[in-house]
Amino acid sequence: MNRIFLDVHALQTVPPSNLNRDDTGAPKTAVYGGVPRARVSSQAWKRATREYFRDAHLLDPSELGVRTKKVAEVLAERMTALDASLAETDALTIAAEVIQTATGSTIETPKRPKKATAKDADGEERAEAPKSKYLMFLSARQLDGLAQLAVEGAADITAYLKDKTNKDRAKQIADTRHSVDIALFGRMVADSADINVDAAVQVAHAISVHRVENESDYYTAIDDRNTAEETGAGMIGTVDFNSATLYRYAALGIHQLAANLGQGLREDEPVSAPVRRAVEAFVHGFVASLPTGKINTFGHHTLPDAVIVKLRTTRPISFVAAFEEPVRSDQAGHMRAAAERLAEYIPDIERAYGDQDSTHTWVLRVGPNTHKLTGTGTEADSIGELVAAVGQAVAERLEKPA
């Protein structure tokens, strides 16, 4: 398959907020163009995108995965759903052995302080469940397949997995039928590199288009039971925040996504269908999602004022250089100037490095501040229209004879 890339660009203003904290609790920052900028890490927005897939029902649960150290518990739950006669402790032991065989990872019971004990929801002591040493990312289909295998060999799982056919089957289950989120964001298994999955998506750290200085909010809380004679606060604290107009960017390799997902997972669907579903979910999820750091404190619920999507065959191109010189604005805000910068920069960079014959562009914009972006590409009236148009174009590219 020829290389196909999808670039997603967004301009989004957030009010006072702390979307993504550093180790001191302050909003993350970066120096770009010689001045400090607000920053939101790629990991924060990838996490928000993955959660949006599920929360907004963009994908069926069977097309998603779970990333957890408690993978033995997750598998044991599926096993007992298949065979109710399995005791919980037996299921956990079997699940741990199956996961170890399938992924090569060590699954063991964590060591606890001598006086510490694990307790269930009723406060009763229970055996600590085995866990992996690091976060394990498995798809729903992979977990279902491993659960079926585990139940089949439950009578003597050690002997069952010594059989080469069963052992190979376990490994094959863990390395096929990847979920959309695994196919998009990749998977690293430290103990078994042969089942790693190369990410199809690269997400940039979002940065402000202008200079930003963090601020600090001093707050107090009053004790509701204080009498008139009891003055003063019951609690005093501070929280750091900033506000910014952010430039966000992600690059999706359609060819890598197709390799990770496979094509035509069902006989009744076109070969492009799985990739199209994943592309549409990603574009929608990345654009509409929002990191929730300190959201109860700041309520920073905003959406992008401008989104530009480009489908190209050359290589991914970020437009962040348009903001290397920070936007400066007196009383007029930053969005209008940022949109103007993009409207000027995009034609220049595309003229110098792009391929107009093979590049498609779509624009979704809101309000008069983004008017300069009119004509940059095919305009969409809504996120649904944008997503459908991009998905259709990707499907046509995939179905086109090489």
C-alpha cells in the first residue's frame, strides 16, 4: 500500500485552567520561539481521545482495548463469565499463567508491607490478585480469545500450555485482532518485543500560539459549623493556572493503521471498513476531546474554533512554525491573529513542499475570528460532516487499485 497521511490541526482557546500538571502541580509549559508557552502533553490528549471513543460511543466496545496492570483480573472476569463453576482464586491463577504465556510478561502477586492486607468491598481480607509489572494493553477480542483458551485448558493449565499448539495459539491471539486504540496509539511489551504494535498516530504537544505566564489562585474554604465568634478560614490553599489559545496537531499514518487493524474484518463489509471506522473515530475524538485536569475547579469546557484536516501522500506537515514568532494582540484576543497566521502560512508551505494533485483539505471553523481560513479547503458545516467527508476520502484511497 502507498503511504497515506492524515494531518489534523486545531486552534482552541481555553480559559483559566490547569489541563495538564507537572510534578509541582503547575500547568506544563515549554519555551518556543524564545518565550514561554502553555503546553499540554501528547499523552494527556491521547488519553482524552481514548476516553472519548468510549464516552461518546464512537466505537463499539468490541473494537476497544483496556490498558491495565490488573490484566489477570480482567481476564479472570471473562473466564468466570464463560464458566461459572470456576472459583475466583483458580481463575486468577489460570489467567496469570495464560497472560505470561501469551505475552512473555511476568504476572505476579505484588509484595505488600507485612501488616498490610488487601480487602474486598465489604472490608473482608482477600488474597492479593496477581498483576503485571507495567501497564498491559490488550483488545477486547484478544481478551475474549484468551479467556476461551483458558477455560478449555482450566483442568490443568500448565500441561495445556506446554503443548506447542496451544502455546502458539495463545501467542497468536495476543498479536492479532488489535483494537482500534491499540492500532492507533501502539503497544509496547517490554518482555516480548515481537508483539509490540507500532503506533499509527503521532500527537504533538499542544502549545499556545502566544507568550503565557502561569498564575496562582489563592483560595479559602469556610467551615460550615463556625459560629459568629469563630473567624478565619477552615482551609487555605493555592492552585496554579493559565489561559491560552492552543495550536494542536496530530499525524495519522493510514497505511500503518491498515497494517495494524487488518482489512475487511467481516465478510459483509468492504476491505476499507475497519480503517474508515478508526479514522472517523480518531478525527472526531481528537478534535472534540478535552483533558480533564482540574476541570471541577475551572470548568474549562471549550471546543476548537478552527479545524483543518489534510489527506496527503507526501509526508506529515505540522503548521506550528506559523507561531514560532509568538502572536501578540492588544485587546483583540489571539484567535483572529492565529487564524490569519495559518491562512498565510498554509499556502506558502504547500507551494514549497506539498503535492496539490494528491492532497485533499477540509476546514471546520466557528465565528468571524476564523474568517481568513475560508477557502483554505472544502468547508464543513459540522463535525459530523467533516468526519464523514474524511472517512469517505480515506475509503476511496484504500479501495483504489495500486
